[in-house]
Amino acid sequence: MKKRLYILSLLLCTALMQAQTARKYSNEFLNIGVDAAAFGMANSVIAQTGDVNSGYWNPAGLVHLQDKQISLMHASYFANIAQYDYAAFAMPIDEKSALAISAIRFGVDDIMNTTELIDQNGNIDYNRISLFSTADYAFNISYARKLSVEGLSLGANAKIVRRVIGDFAKSWGFGLDVGLQYHTENWKFGLMARDITTTYNVWNINEAEYEKIKDAVEGQNQTVPETTELTLPKLQLGVARDFALTEKFNLTAAAVLHTEFYETNAVISTSAFSIQPSAGFEFGYNKMVFVRAGVGNFQNELQIDDTKKTTFQPNVGLGFKYKGIQVDYALTDIGDNSAALYSNIFSLKLDLGIFTKSNE
């Protein structure tokens, strides 16, 4: 146990030293989140996650799986311009360990390429317009195992990142996440270290295509962009508490501190780190119907008059579960209290054990 924690600390320290030369914002699509149930609680699920979606939120939670599960999610962003999709599969290996795989795609399709709109004679030819897509992909392999201390589990993600901008540029990246969970009877604690070794992306830029667009804005983009990109580490610390209100009614309350090791517009921000909190709750009836709400994404938003205003993102959600089939819905940023646009998010979770039981 001590050796594992020592290795985890060493990896984090190494990542923080590398972060001094890394880019502040990179692979941001991996920070959006997955699962409408989690969105409904403003992503405050680091401590209590314990299903197929734990591969994203905290892989240590995979040890709580009872059977094989799959999860699917779809969401539209920016007035349906961008599509966000997620799929995952998880299974217990034995009584102490579990495995999961998942895939994420965030993309904008059918973008008009007008770089060849004008032919060599200076004539506009609309037949020369073509379409392309820009998309970000992530593929995760997750593993979790219970440790010798009762209630304590450790998990890790190995992720491959693929980013494509039509024929203009493509990249491959690799990263590692590590998570811990500790559960008692009612209290749950979680720690998630994302991009712990920094996620390294290598870009291959098509210089022939770049030549066509570099003069789109006079005096700008005259040199080929850098071809390497490092994603800085992030740390999330969560706590949750279960309350049994009656025999059929229960309540889960949760909170998370999201820490980034650079200065941002977060409500707590210094030159060394930034912290923004989130909190949420889930009210359940008979483990069948769920009502959720949460608030997060606290930002000091700069106004037109150079003053700052604290904004936040409130979310709500509903869930229904019947015989291993769970459908969840979340509405994010209700009331337009932050710069983010509201989104409707739907997800499906299926316990594959229902098919085994039906055949018995």
C-alpha cells in the first residue's frame, strides 16, 4: 500500500514539474464529462461513482460493479452545431478487480471548406466548395482493484487521444489518470488525478493545406503552429454522504473541489493553482425514480465595463431505473447564469445481468 501511494505521489510531482512548460488549455473536450446522471449533479460524483461510468469519473469506483454494464450518451452543443457522444462497457474481473473500456467523440461535421472557392482566374466557383469535419476522440482502458484496507480502492486510466481537423491537421496523444476511493457505511471520499504524467499530443500538419489558409487574416498565422502539445494535470477531491430518509426514500449529497495547476477565471485563483467547487444531490424513490440538482462552474467573468461578476452553472436532472435499465436526462445551465449555453443531455445505462437472469 505504501509503495502504491509513493508511486502515485512521484508521478504527480513529475507532472507538476513538466507542467511549467505545458499549455494551459489542451484537450478541453475531455473536461466536459459523461452520463446525464452526473451532469444533473453538476459533475459532483468523484466520491460515489460506482458503475460503468466510473471509468471516466474515477476508475477506482469500478470495483463496486456487480455485473457487466454498458452506457451510452448523446448531447448537442452550440445550437446543435457540435455533437457529443460517449459509449462504455465495464465488467468485474473477480471479487477484487474490474475492467472498463470507453470512447468519446466531440465533433462538428459538414463544415464548408472555401479555400478553393476562387479559381486561378479569379472567378468564384461554388462547385469548388467541399465539406470536412473536425472531431476529437478519446479511447480509455480502465482498471480498478480493491486494496488491503477495507473500503479503499485504486484505479487507473490509460487513454489514447485522436484529434482531426479535416485534411489540415491530425494528432495522436497518450495520457494517464489515477483515482482513489474510500467508502464507509454512509460516507464516501474520492480523489482523481487527471493527466497525471501530462497528456502528450503530437500534431501532423498538412503544410500544403496550411498554405491555402495562412493569409486568410492579414499578418496572422504566418508560421506553421507548434506540433507538440502537453495537457496539464488536474486534481479533483470529492466527498459524498448517503441518507436513508425512509424505507423507500433516500438522499445522496456530494461536493467536489476541482483544482487546476495554473491561473484561470475560477472563483479561487492564484498564479499557481485555481479551484472551483461544485455540489449536487440526488433524491431517490425505491431505487427506481431519481431527481437531481447541482451547481458548479463558478467563474469570475469579466464584464464590458472591466468589472468582474461571479457566474455559476445550475443543472437539474431526472432518472428512471427498471430491472437493470436506467434512462437519465439532464438540463444544464438553467436560467442562463453562466457564459455556457444550456444543453439537453440523455444517457442510457444497461445492466447486462438482466439477460442472464431472464434465461435462468
